[in-house]
Amino acid sequence: MTINFPLRSGILEQEMKSLITPKATCSDIPVGFIGIGFELHFDWAKAKESYKQAVSDVTGVFSQHNSMLAEEEPIQTKEQMLALLENYYARGMKALIVYQASYIQGDLALALALWLADHNVPILSWSHTETTGGSLTANRLCGQNFLLNNLSSMQIPYSWIFEEPGAESLNESLGRFIRTTSAKARLKHAKLLMVGGMRVPGFYDCELNEMSIAKHFGLSIERIDMHTIWLHGEAKYSDDVLIPLVDQLVSSQVVAKCDVKRDEMKKSIRLALAIADYANKEGYIGVALKNWPELFDNYGISGDGAGSLVQDLGIPVADESDMGALLTMTVLNEITMGQGLPTLMDFSFVNHAENKIGMWHCGGTSTKLMREGCQLEIRNHSILDNYDPETSYGMLFEFLQETGPVTIAKYQYPHASTIFSFEGNLVDSPMRYRGCYGEITPTELNSKSVASSIMNHGMDHHWIVARGHLLEDLREFNYWTGISELEPTAATTTGRGLPKKLDY
């Protein structure tokens, strides 16, 4: 059974929700639905009947955050097409589905192509079979072919479906188009926040070309220093608020061990509250957190646990201020409307004999992802412990991640116009390293091909693991945002570097 992770309760989620500015409600995304046909030569009564059924089918896959713009019956002329397009666009249309009720006139198809050339509106063409025997009553397939020839000749990007009304595969395809184009629309003019102002030292693959991000995703990036967010927390959250949260955290039934100083836990919870409150108040949809070295050196904590608590509240947080990671998390979060619960991990272990990849990070994953039946440990930073446990800081949450279907992806340095992604299943495994850990069995690829692809292309060292098999949704989204996929390479344990694409 697929787990609905957002319905799980994070370790301090309910208490923290009452202490922060509420998240903004999700905006409505209107989608146009236009039926096209030609009454003179085809059965118009059947065309109108099939159009009504088509409207019903599409309405059934809309989310609560979409509205449909549609007429009572199909249209036939280019004048009707242009009038409807202008009307729907003025009403906020962000995507368009064109239903092939029957064959059409050529000038209608060309008018649609010319309009789309001037308007950044994704389009999906839908057609299906018709009754056979006797005269051709609709000629839908040829009509769709004719329409797409016009769009292709005018270099208009499009998606298409040839599926029967009521088919499960139709609902999947329609739903995918609506989800991904709605995510694209919501990202336009949205904001991401870098807390700490820049990437961590030496992690060159963690900062991206902001103009490329704006070009492909419509996103802007804003930066604040660590002290600004720290002062925000100090001003808003007193010890009277924080100490009960520390007590609750330590005494939680899901906590097996806690060896972090109470003062460090208090500061970490305050930082989490400050980040979540500031992000919601200012309308940021994701946060990149520079969790070292300033938090170590100037504030005496590790920031990973704070990021974990913020993610429990539904706000993506990328460790080490990795902008490409945050971008990937945000896209997956928007496509899935928060269901994917993406988290940042390192590619840290392989077992090619068993087709397994181990994904690890220090301890900044949402606690909702903890494996059922397990407990977590509240610890100091394991990598700092490697140097000197006496000077190490907390707090981090260490646990095995929940099993189930996952998608692994990352928009790549230096400009996020390329991506590598694959699907798999997170399976049962031991806790091979302290931190947050899980082992994945890839499905389309195998562990050796994944590893060789990462090494041959010289990819980024952080990866996003999201819940669910989302690869087709991600590919649809990337098509509409002009992102190229990096091709997997042969399954080997040796190789040679491939040139990196440096233009965007």
C-alpha cells in the first residue's frame, strides 16, 4: 500500500504549526478545454456528444487547485478559435487541452499555431477512435495528425494523447499534463530563499546560474545572511515557548536516544521556527540553508535538525545551501502538491551484486520519512564526531528511511538546464552509516549503470529522493521548461569523462 507521507505527523509538527505564520493557500490554475470539428462533412451530433463526454472525463482528473474553461459544444472556425483563446487567456489560462471532436479546417489549425507562437501556453492534443463501418463519421485520428503537423511546422511544442474516453491510461496522461503545467505556472515569479547568502565553502556544484533558473523555471532567488534569520528567531521565540518543545522532543516515544545538549536543541528548534515563519511570511516556497561553517563557529549548533523540522512543515529545505538541490526539491514538491516529500542525500554506497544504491546524509531529513516500527536518535554531527566528539555540535535526527517507490533526480550544475533522474524502490537494509540512510534498487536502470552515468558525466554530488514513481511527470515538466536529460551510460566500473554542457 502506498503511504501518504504528508498525513504522517512530524515529531514537533503540530506544535510548531501553531507558532508560525500560516502557509499561503495554493492559487487556482485555470486550464482551457476546446473541442474542435467541422459540421459540414461529419456527424455533428456525434461530435457534440463525444465532446460532452470528453469534458466530463477531463473534469474528473482536475485537482481542487484547477478550474476548467470550456464551452457547451465544439467550435469550427478560426474566428471562434481566436476569440476563445483571447477570452481564456484574459481569464488566466495557463494550459490548453484541445479535443478532436472531428476533422477540422486547416485555417483553424494554423490560427491556433500562430496564437501559441505568441503566448507561452502549453498545449495537449487529445483524440481517440470512432465507430467503424459505413461512412467515416469523424476522422479524428487524421484530424489530430493534421493539427499536429501545423503545430510542428510552426515549431510549437505540444503533448498529445490517443486514448479512449474512460481509459485509465487516458486519466494518467491527462492528469500528468495538468499536474506538470500547473506546477510550471505556480513556479512562475515564485521565490526561493538562501539563508546564509551563498553555498558552503568549496561546494562549487551547489550554486547555479540564476539567469538560467529564471529562464527555464521563472523563479527568482533571494538571499539573507544567517544573522538576520537568527535575530528573527530571538525576537519572536522566547525560552517560555522553546523549553516545552525541547522537553516534548526528548520525551517523544519515537526517540530512542538523545545525546545533544539541551541548549543546542533549544537553539535548533528556534532556528527551525524562525526559518519556517520567515519563509511563510515572505512567501518563499523553498529554502537553501548554509548549515556550516557559521552555525558551527558563531552559533554553536549544527543546522541539519532544524532543516528536518522545517521540512516536517511542508517547506523544502536543501542542506549546504545547494541551489540545484533546492530547485529539484521544489519542482518535485510542486508537481506532487507536497506528496513527494523530497529530501537531499549523498550517493554513498553501492552493492552491484544485489543492484543496490545507498543514499545517505547527516540527519536533515523530514521525520515523516522514518521507517515504520523504527525509532530515531538525536545526535551530534557524525562528521564532526569523526574529528573530535568533545567539540561536535547537534542537533541531527538519525534514522532509517521508509521503504517504498522513489524517484531520484538532480538538476545539474552550472545552470540547471540538464537533469539526470531514475526510479527505484527503497528497500529494507541495515543502517550502514550514522545519519539518515536508505538503500534503493533501481528499476529501469541498474546500480552499475547509475554509478557509471554519474561518474562519466561528472554529475553533482547531492541527489534528491522523492516518494513515488514520478519519472514520467518529471519528464513532462522538463519538456515544457526546456530541460535536457543526461543519457545513462553503459553499466561498467570504469570509464572516461564526457564533456559537460556549459551553455544554457
